[in-house]
Amino acid sequence: MFVIDSKVYNEIIKLINRKVEGDYWDYKQEWHSDNERLLLDILCFANTVHNKDCYLIIGVADNGDIIGLNKNSPNRKNQVAVIDLLSNSMFAGDFVPEVSVETILINKKEIDVLTVFNSYNVPFYLRSKSRKYHSIVEGYIYSRKNDRNTPISENSSMQQIELLWKKRLGLLSPPLEQIISRMRNKSEWQEIGDTYYNVFNPDFKIKEEWDQEEYRDYKREFYSYNQYNESTNYINLYILCRETVLKEFQVVLLDSGRYKTPAPTWGFIKDPTRYSESLYAYKYIVKDSLDYALQQFIYDEDSEEARIAKGRFDEVVLYFENKREQVEFHQLIESYPACVENYINDAKLRKYHISSNNKLEIKDCTEKLITAFAFKRFLSDNHRKKAGVDVKRIKSISIINKSLGLLCSSDIAEHRVDINETGKVKHFLYNGESRKAANSYYYNADKYWTRDFLNFVEPITTDWEKDYSIDMCDGYEWRCDLKYDDGTSKLIKGNVPPPFSDDVERRIRNLVAFDEAPMLFT
């Protein structure tokens, strides 16, 4: 399974580009031939004084060059195999390092990433060893300091062991940092009423508090109107240690309380001619922030209602990996105003329903929703461009499907469907008697749904090869002709369906009520 555009992916790219190993990452050209050495690496990364997840990046040489892996790579392991290795090892106190194995694709080469998650249950060590292991010593604490692992025949220094125990006892980092780190593991927390407390350290609490008086005059934000139910409430949330408030948040309850999240932050694109004014306003959350960590913590991923409400919230709120990405985003918006205007115009095609009697509120929320949908697509496309994808805007698509079997001259042998961004949809049917269409149908599709369809097929068709033909005696053949707004085009043909053609066909058939079902890729 490939992890694309994830936080792990971006982190691994950054670490590979450093070309040197560090205290929380290590390069391996291939998987370990000896499970004992793999276990040693995991133990060393599990026993770190810092609070970061650690990465074994497999498929990369010691100098940072990407070698890559394949299905024939020796000793290659998946997550199940690594977890089995740990489960069959006898750890002191039965505390086992938590790990994951993911595969990412970099420069068309597969890289395995073994993540050893940060833990406060350090130090990890074996109370007894398997007969299969000859060098690991039971009772020894192996750790990583800087870019070096403890040698397999040695114990960590007394200073390092002392620091690991201090980490376990919470003596190395401030309480707020410890709470943030522990929030990543929801199983450590119990909920009683309006309070979450950490089972390993009950002094750590996260408490919700209603204050109707404080929020009585608060109006709904624009993102409330993208929910199925715009009913919105606000509460205060406190992170506490021994009843001392360490941090306070405003939390918004959306869709009649089905989803709750820390209120996102306002972002503004300044007017270059009048810097005191803003051209655009939007809401965002930074993924390396405490707000994001809290959002993930209080999100009930097991609730279908919460999942749907979160999806609609995420449609109109931007997520940046870090503040640097936000600065780059602002620079792009300011540098390409004509391009941004295309995204804005597309978003204006959408129908917005603001249930308010206040015309100014309706106008303001509509403008902000337009900006949100436009910026969301702009940011997504920019991520694809950074990944090397040639992102283009489709103006029209034409699909021709021609039967290759034996037919009577009067039988329909060819379908042609033309879809233009203006909403014009044409469907022509041809038989063998004339080059002129035997039947012609003309439709007017909704402009928003037409543009939405063209935006949907753009990444799919960008990944399509130019030819999906195989040898066959009869059947059919199809041709797909794409026109882009930069004047270029792409022609794709074949006689077997291309990837995701079912989704494309379904979208086309839902655009208009066709008098006759069009033949497309099948």
C-alpha cells in the first residue's frame, strides 16, 4: 500500500534529502538478513530520550541515494511480520514498542518505512531472549544517541539509562508537551462525563465546559453552512495538569453537535494595492500545531455521523503541513491572480444556501464559501504539481465508442459523446449507412456539475496511458479526446476499459438524462 501526500511521506522526503542519518532516522539499503539485527534497531529507536517518532528508511543507501525495493528484494517484510517478531520477543513488563510499516513511492521507486512510535514506557529491554538470538543480551538497554546505536554487546551508559527513566517518569519535558504526546494514543485516555483523563497519569486531563453566556451572541461561521444541519454551538476546552489550566481552546460543535473541532484560524491574503485590506479571507489549521493534535484527539472516527460532518468541514477549511507551507501558499496566490480567478469562478458556479434573514450575512458567508472551495482546490492542485504532476484545466472531453463486430448497416455501430465546460452535452449515434449521425441529442447540463465532472476526470485522465489496446478479433474500440485551456490536447484510445472508467462513466450518465444510454469505455 502506498502512502501518498501524507505527513509521513513529506517527512521521509525531508530526511532523505538531508543525505545524513540522525537521532530519529536511519537509512538501510535493504531489509536486515538477520532478525536479531532488526530487533536491535527497533530497540535502539524505541529507547530515545526525545519525543519524536523514529524511522528506518529502507531502500536508501548510507549516503542518501534512493536505491528502491521491489517484490524480489531479499528479506522484505510487511507490518505483520515485524509485529510478529516483536510479539515473539519477551519484553520486560510486557511493554512492546509500537511500530508500523508503510511503503511510499519516490521517483517511481518503492521505499519501505518502518516507524517506531515515540513512547513513555521506556526503557524497553528483553527480560529473556529467544534461542534464535545469540548476541542480544537480556536486561541490556539498547538506545540511540545522535546517529549511533548502542553496540549489540554493550549496555547504554548510566547517563542515558537515567534519562530514559526520567522520560518515563515525566521529568524531562513540561507537562503540556507530555500531554500532547500522549494524546496521540487515545487508548491511554478514559472519558468520564465532560472530562478525559490519562490512565497512566490521572493528573493529565482534558475538560470540556459549556459557557452559554460567553457564546450567546456568537454567530455561525461560514463553514457551518456547508453542513447538512447548520446548527452550531461553542464550548471551552481546557488542558489541565493537577487542576492547573495549561491551555485553553474554543471548540466549535457542528451539525447539531455531531462533530467538534478546535475553531480554525483566520488567514488573509492582502490586497497588494491597499495592504491594510484583504482580497481573500479563509480558515485554516496547521498540522504540526496543538490545534490539529487536539482535533484528531476529540474526533470520534467510529461515528459515521461525525465522519460525514468532518468531511464537509474539511471541504472548506485548509490544512497546511506547517507555517512554511502557508507562507508559500500565500506567495502563490499573490503571484498568479489570473489562475486564482479561474478557481474562484469555478466555485461561484456552486449553489450556496445560507439560512439567514440578514442579507449582509448571506453575502459574506457566500463569498467566504466560494473562497474556501476555490483555495481548497488550488492547494490540492499545488500539492500535485510539487509531486511532478502536470496539472491542467480541461475545457472539453469527447468519447467515441465504435463496435468492431458484424452488424447490419442500419444498426447503431458508433456512439459519440461531447461534453463542454459551458454545460453543452451532445450525443451522436451512427450506423453503417451514412457518415451523418442517425440520431443526435443535445442537452444542457448544470454548469457547476459539468465543471465538477471535468475537475474530477482531470487527475484520472492525467494518469492514463495513451493506448489501452490489446489484440482481439472483434468487440469495440474507443477514443477519448481531451482539450485543455492552454491550447493543448491529449488523445487516449483502447479496446479495454482504462483505470477508473466505471467512475467516469457513472459521472457522465448522471450529468444529464440521456434519451439513449451512451456507449463509452465498455
